[in-house]
Amino acid sequence: MSEAAAQGNQARLSSLLNSQEGIVLVLAVLAFVLFSLLLPSFFSPGNILALIRSVSILGILALGMALVVIARGIDVSMIATMVVSVSWAFVIARSGYSLEFALLVGALFAVSAGMLIGVLIAFGEVAPIFATLAAGSVIYGLGRTFFFTLEMQNVPPGAGWFSLIGQGRILGVPVTVVIFAMLCLALHLVLSRTWFGWQTYAMGNNPGAARITGISNRPMIVAQYAISALIAYGAGLVLASSASAINARLFNSTMIYDILLVVVLGGIGLNGGHGKVRNVILGTIFVGILLNGMTIMNIAYTIQNLVKGVVLLLAIVIDSLVNPRDEQTSQQGDL
Amino acid sequence: MTEIVQFRKATKAFAGNAAVRDVDFTLRQGEVHALLGENGAGKSTLTKVLAGLYPLTSGEMLIDGKPVSFSSPADAMKHGIAMVFQETNLIPSMNVAQNIFLGEERFFNRLRGVNIKAQQHLQRLNFHVEPTALVSTLGAAKKQMVEIARAVHHKARIFIFDEPTATLTPEEKQHFFALVERLKGEGASVIFISHALEEVLSIADRISVLRDGALIATDEARNFTRERIVQAMVGRQLTDALYGDAAAKRVARRPGDKVLALENVSMGKAVRSATLSVFAGQVTGLFGLVGAGRTEMMKIAAGVLKRDFFHGGRITLRGEAVRFRVPRQAVRRGVAYITEDRKLDGLFDTMGIAQNVFLGKLAKGSNPVSVIGLGEARRQSAEWIETMKVRSIGANVRVVELSGGNQQKVVIAKSLIQAPSLIIFDEPTRGVDVGAIAEIHRIIERLADAGAAVVVISSYLPEILNLSDRILVARQGRIVEEMTIDEASEEKIMYAAVH
């Protein structure tokens, strides 16, 4: 290796260690080593596989969230969209229609919900956090009132291939993990290789400049929320398949915060414009190790939530320090 | 007459550039003192120093003969200095009384008591403002009254007005002048920044003219005429190489086809029935002082802003009537607007140079390949980065790390890669180093020579004279004067721009 190349590698290494990504990577490796040494049952092929599988669904949801966050938005309605569209699809399937048709209806519902939210944000100019927060309640309320009444919706009987999604394996790798990996690859290609991805970054970076340059921000926003809703639906299907049912109560769980935790911790700044799929993967792995370790250690659920909350808070504070929203606000110090 | 404020050799520099240089300025007790000058002449900076917003870099400021330096606007307020902003300093969702007594609320407040106190205060000043009215429902003149009432309540004796009459109707202006007279009658001193020469000549006792940060003239108002003021504002000695060869030596390009025409275009109060034409193959210079609406006119033409829906006038692009909702539509038809504030809406600042430039191409929809990448972006933007001579230490540098000149070149390249036929440069050399200015000017000339219609908006007269073949002057939302480069001179342009 030439000297220049070695120097380049060294520079890259030091810049990696200084970035948020680098810090999280180091923390993840530390946590992994620590848990492996302290918890005898942690470092076993079975547990590692279970860890990746359990965290895959979170990772899939985080991919959708990442797309929206890169464009300077946020989508806290993902869980509502997920549970309502999947539950409704199961209800339709059990009332006599074919499973394929029912799943298509569920997908259409998810996409239209996402588009409606996108229209509210893009054309109504509602702040994304409020639009998606309110829309999430509306979607969940609609679902519980009109589409299904039971919280627990079982996978309809006689759906052989459907249960493979969550329980099958390809060459020993769970299908869930394969789906997560494929979606990662797909989103990576979209973000880095298509005009849609590039313009998404541009919008998140500077919406005003994007507009003047001739990018149509509004249709882009609608598309982004539609895609994130569709990804949420997909995650819901994987979840339902592996558990043989979907529980609408997830809407009231801390799942949406786990998704944000993955995205922010992985290094996708909430101020938009940067972050890659590898940040999602990194965040997913770190959160996965954290959750799995705490579960093996038999830490109470409430304390786990406290730990997650503290980590999320820290990640957001660090994010806003590392990536200030703009120069004007970051320099205000006269208090 | 006692001199209440004195500046001695006052200098205020921002990042090494002096905005105000060695100014000796005095304000007397009970006088109305007008400050005049071009955009960027240093009027605002000087008054902001007095109001405690900036400290002086060097020199002295004396109040009542004693040297002072303020650490904050509140500090200046304690010395009786009040800067009256247009309307920014009032809280719109509170009523007049609450605004007047803002900052001195007790632990428990009775609105009625506050209202009564405000009523008495306003009556003493003879202001006809209802103390219980919400500030958001008041007009511009009434808001000014509230600002002044608040300042008087804080025992202010020096009032600074920055462009107070720009948004007022003629009737409101009369009220405002009466008010200034009354303040003067009570022994207060007033500093008055304005571009409206007639107003200044009629109400000011003394006039000072600033140019490029230096005080050019101070005298009794009766010794000034319009001509003398304009002369003082523009009489620049052009010695530096950049603007050295005067524009007169140049042969104006002949106009080609009419590309853009605005007919009676209006937008709110900023643009009022503006009419102008832009022709292919030449540079049209657009000059105007603050509030003239020149940027707004061009932003409307480029679809960045929308003109009034009713009585908004007519815009034709190459003979075809257009009404753009979004800039995208204008971009697709070959109109490029290059922003005056590249940080705000010009750059994708954490991206690289090639990415920034290539995004222009993507947005135009003229990208030939559907699968793209950094390599593709570099290939396609290389030509323009080369043409614009963007210099950086490496290909991966984020544009936020570039110098102002190189950033501006990136913004220009991002627009030129879209192959526009009408290019609007808004302050193309603001915050740009001298070397880059020359290169940007060369590009502008080349575009016009190649047959494009080019508009250059600038506040700097030498730049306008140096580049333009034809000059339009905007004032109060209208185009008030059109001249060829052969007829134009600094005095003539400035004479049209002030009023």
C-alpha cells in the first residue's frame, strides 16, 4: 500500500471515529462484547439469529421513517397505518375474499392514507409532526370504528405461503431478515442512484433552494409519505406472519419511539438532508443488541423503556448539537 | 444647541470589512437629523451602534459629552435611545396597552388597570389609538404610534426611525410627520433614515450623507438641494481596476427579440403596477434602493413569487402569456433566477460541488440517464464547474466549506447547466471576492454575447454601469426610468431611484 493511500485510510478512520456513526458503531461493538462476556446465553448462534430476526421489523419500519426524515419530515403515524391496514386486510380475507385480494386492499388503504397525510403536509403546509400525530389517531379511530372491532386479528386460516414470510428460512436465514436486507438494498439504490433519491436529499438539505432550482417539492412530499406508509404496511405483514396475528394495541405501545431511536441513533439527522441506509442498519443493530441484552438480563419492561427513553433523548440532543437546523438559530446565545 | 450624541472617528467592521469608517457624526438636542445614502452605505450600521445592537470596532461614542458603550439594546434604552422598527418589535397577539408596558408586568396584573394607564399615556401624547385594540388589527401608522408611545414611556429622548414611511399611505405619512414635529417640540432628537428626498428636505433640520461607510457631507437642510444630495450619494472615484474603464467606452449590444414582458404587474404592496421588457442578446440592468421591489418583480417572472390573482397584470414569455405557480414551470421554460441570498435558497450546503450542479440538471428533467451516481454527476457537471472556474481543494469538499466567491459560482453553474434562455442574476457579486467578481462578470457578458436574455439586479451603481446595455430603475414597486447605457450616469440613475 502506498503511503498516500495509508494516510487516506488513516484520515478516514479518524473521521469515522469523530462522527456520530463512528461513536454508535463503537458503542454497538462494546455492548456486543460486553453482553457476550457477561451473559452466557447471549453469544450463541440461536440467540444472534433471534436478535436479528426480532429487530428486522423495527429495521423495516425505520427504513420508511428514514426516507421521510431525510426529506425534513417525520412520520409518527406509521404504527397506526400498519395495524389498521393489516387488520382490515385480515378481516376482509376472513369474510370470504381471497387473501391476495384482501392484501391488495390493505396496501391500497395504506398508500392512500400516506398520500392524504402527504397532501396535508405539502399543500396544507401543516407541520409534519402535528399532521402525522393527528392523522395517526384518525386512522386508528377509523379502523377500530368501521373496519374491525377485535384488537387481536389472527392470520386467516389456509394461508400457507403467508406464514412463510415470518417463519420460513432461505438457506438457514430467516425470511424476515432476507426481506429487511432486500428492502435496505432497494432503498439504498433509490436514494443513491435515482433522481427521486437525489431530489429527496436536496429537499431535506434546503427546501427553498430545491424549489428555486425547479424541484417540485410538493409531489415529492406526497410520494415520500405514501412510500413510508407502504413500508409500514409491509412491516405489519411480516410482523403478523411471524406472530400469526396482529395486535392493534401496538398503536399504544412505544414502538414509534423505538423507530425514531433507530433512525436518530443511527445518525440520520432530524434536520434532514443527510443519512444513508447504512445508518439505519447501524441503528437497528445497536438497538437490537440493547433490547436483546436487557431482555436476557431480565430487566423489567418499565426500566427498559426508561433506558430507551434516556438513550433517545441523548441521541436527539447530540443530533441537534452536531447538526444544527440552521446557522441563525444555532448561534443564538443571548439568554 | 447642545450636542446630545457625538461619534468620533467611529468605525464598525464586520469580519475585517468596515461598514462604517471614521465617521464624525453629531446629533443636537431637539433636531431632526436625516441620514441618507445608497444601500450598504452604512446608515443602518451607524444607527444600530447607537441603539446598542453592535459595539464599535474603534472610535468613540459620546452621550451628553460622556463616552459610553452599550452592551445591549436595553442598555441603550436606559440612556434614552429608542430605535423604532417598522412593526417587528410589537407582539401582535397582545393589545396596545400590554405592548406599551411590556417587560414591566407585575406578578399579578389587572388588564383594566393597565388599559387605563395606557389610555392616559396615549392621551397625553395625543395619539388616537384604542389601548384595548389588538396590535395585529392595527395599520402600519398606528403600530408606529404604539412603538413611539412605548419609547416615550421608557423616557426616550433620542428616536431612530429606519425607513419609517416606506409602508405608509400618503395620509398616514402626514400623521407621521406631525408626530415627528411633536416629538421635536418636546425636546427630543430624531434620526431619520429615508430614501424619499422630498420628505427629508421638508422635515429634516440637518442632513448627513454616507457613502461606502464614510460620512460625505453634513449640513443644514436648507443648504441642500436634490442635486447636491444625489451628487454626494454617488460621487465615487472609480480607481480600482475592476470598474476602472468606464462603461461609456463600451458599445451597447443591440436588443434581440423581446423575451420577457411584464405589464402592470402587482403583488401586494411590494410591486405596484410594474411594466418592463427584457430582450435577448443583451444585459438589462435593474437598479433600485431598498423597498423598490426589484427582486420581487423578477421573482414573480421566475415563478418564485405569485403576483396578485386579481388585477395582477400580465406576463408574457416570448409572446405567450404565462402565470407560473411554482419555479419548476419557469425552469422548464428556460427561466433561471439566481438568488441574492445563496445561503437561504441557493445552495445545498452539505453536499458537494458536483452534486449541487448536477441537481440543477436533474430538476430541469434533462438528464439522459435514469440510473445516476456520483460518477455520473461529476462527468455531467464537470464542464460547467470548469467554465465557472470553481476552485476547491478537493472534489469531495462540501460547498459550505468554500469561499463566498466559489459558492456563488456553484449557484450560477447550477442554474446555467439548465441551459436557460432568460437568466436573472440577483446581486451576483454580493459577498464575493474581487477575483471572483471579475470572473462572474465575464460569464454574464458571455451569456449575453451568446444571445441569452440577461437581467442583472444590483445595488452597486458601478456594477450596473459596467455590465448593462440598458438600465431600468425601480422605485416603490414600479419601473420609473429606462435608459440606454449611452445616456446613463450614476447621477441620473440615482436621481430616478430616490424621490
